[in-house]
Amino acid sequence: MSLEDKIIIKPVLVSYEKAFWRQLPSEEELEKAKKGYWEELKHLMGDDVKVEEPFIISKISDFRKLLKELTLDIDALFVMRIYGGDHRRIAKLGLFGFPTIFYENPILYKDVIAYINQFGGNAFFINNKEELERFVRSLKAYRNIKRSIAIYFSSTGLPSFTIITGGWDIEKIRRKFGTEFVYVTIDQLFNEYEKSFGNDVDNIVDKLTSDAKEVKVNSEQLKKAVKLYLAMEKIRDRYEANMLSITCPEEIFYNKGVTPCLALVLFKDRGIPSSCEGDLSALLAMSFLMFTSNKSAFMGNLWSIDAEKGVFRITHDVFPLKFYGLDKESKGYCLYDFHDKGYGATTYVEVPKGEIVTLARMHFTFDKFLAFRAQVLKTYQGIACRETLDIKVENGVLLDKYLTEYGHHFSMIPGDYIKEIEYLAQIFKIKLETL
């Protein structure tokens, strides 16, 4: 569920100072160049990006006019030097507070980028169209995260009582990432749960079971799990939230014989990052991954099987049905109860051996972020939680050390998204650590 379909780029063309043999063009030549660059940029950026009309800086007073055009809807500036150019003025653009793109021509731009980033700006050198596409994905994630509203379902407060590295400083999250939070008690959630949902429960259960490869949970448990999902959805819709976290180990869930596992899966499959156990660090990591990839993320406990050989295991009960893309059909999954306890509803999906995945976790200080690639070795059903994967990483000893610094809940998507995460970490000014 993307908040915005398109990001907005404002091109700025700078032709300001004579230098060496270069002469400044006439106004007519500048206007002709602007139209040409505008068409070129629209083609380069593609359909997912709205490229605004370029603004030309040809004299120092133009900066005042430009400031009137720079609205909060703009996601990034695309700066180009045409004809003559003054690096001091180009660098000024990068200090206006927007991520600033410099495309190709490393000889000219890297000097400017170094200056901008030293003095608090966010400038990026993009080398080719493929890198630009990855940067655009990062910008989409940036736009969605900073405009997000997250619901925290809990009656036990922060940090979560089962994952104390899950973060607790909501004000810091607001300051750094822009995400707003709404607190909802579990009692409030179950007040909604006790209400009637008409035929909606049966319709969702029928769809889930008809598409499943195997169903080993009875229909009453599925109905209770779906009813909890619809209760959460009513509250989510009330606040127009697009991120969720819930302290699911609370005793009330087991007393009522229902778990939120399936609900979290269904939300993630709609593009709504949703974390288990009230883990806000995992939620932010999940939002980084999901909003850059448009895929539904798995979240699980990560630990070493053989750190020297780089073999680790990740396991939980919330494997998404749209792991390979929100626009893909969810087929071939299995439905089970919770830990063979006869209640709750969980999912299992076979992940092919050799699959490349990206895993990530936000540190609970929200100042640094760990992300790395791995390769799937094997998928198991029923080891600890319903979904368990053995994965292989490049530097297992270092990862084992990081687990004692970050905690063990990691989010995971298929594919290699390290470059997108690198861009996103720089935009949010957090340190990226990897293997």
C-alpha cells in the first residue's frame, strides 16, 4: 500500500560563470536547452517519476525565485551544470535540504558532492540508468517512511517485554524518520474483535483456503485469526495508518485462543509493514525493505548454526504469501496452527535453495542500520516456529558479533537491495553496517 504513486523531481540547470574558454549562452539558447533536458529527463526517469519543469540559474538573484518553487512535495533536486558553471553556487543547491542528484560526469560533480555532504547536505553521484532506478526506489521508500503513521498495539508499553532491543524512543523516530505513532491498547483491539464482521470473515477464509497448497488448521481457528485481522484493520483504517506493530506474546491472545500471526501476514501482503512482538527496530527495517522493493517481508529470530562457516538460521510464524512481489499471485503456501498448540493460524512457504535474500535490522538507538545479503540453503516446516530457513552469509563471525549489538529480529526480502538501503541510510543520515 504505497502512500504515493510517484516521486517528484525538480531539475535545476546552472549556467552562471564564465570559465576558461566557456562562454555563457543567450536566454534563447538556455530556454531551448531547458526544453531538451526536460524531455530527456522525463524519458530517463520513467513513468514512476514526475519531473517538474526545470529551473535555470543564470544569475545570483535566481536563487530567490527558485526558493518560491521548492515545496515540501519535492523529493529530490536533479542538478546539472550546462555551459558555464560556478561550483560554489551549485553546492548551495545541495544545502537547501533536499536529496540532490548529480548524474554522470564524475570529473565535474564529485568535487561539489564532497562539499555538500561535508556541510550537512545529501548529495548523490549516480553513474548510470540502473543506479538511477535503484535510487528512485530509495526515494519512494524515503517519501513513504517520512509520511507514515504507525499503530503500536500493546498493553505492556515500550520496550517490548520479549524483545528489549526493539526500541522505545518514539520521539526520536519522529525526529529522524518523520513517522507518527498512535498507541492502541490490546483491550481496545479486542473490543473491536467482539463485534460482527458479517460475511467478510468467511469470504477471506474461503479465499485463503482455496489458494493454499495444504491446510492443517481447522476453519474455526482460521475464522478467529481473520476476525482479529479485520479488527486490526478497522483501527488501522480509522487512523489511516500504513505501519503496524503488536506485542503478540501478551497473555490475552492465548486466553482467547487466537494469535495475530496471520493478520500480520495479510497486512504485509498489502504493503503494510507489520512487526511481531512490538519490535519497532524490526518495523523500521521492514519498512526500508518493503518500500524499496514492493515485496512483502519475512521477519524472524536469527541465530548462528556455524558462524565459522557462515551458516545461520532464521525462524518465525509470519512468512508472507507475497514474498516475491505485492503484484504476484499468492500460491503454493500452507496454513497451520500455532506451534502445534491447536489454536492460532500461521503460514509456511517453501523457499528455493540458492535464493539470494537481503536481511536487515535497525539498531534500537535508531542511529545505525545493519543489512547484508545471504543465500538460502534449506527451508523447514516446524523447527521452533512454522517457517525456518538456513542461510549462508559471507562473514558469519562478524554477523555473530553484530547480533550481540543489534538483537536477533531481522526482516528479509528476496533479491539484492543493499544499494537501495545504502542510499536510504544516507538520506536519513544513519550509519549503514554490513558484512
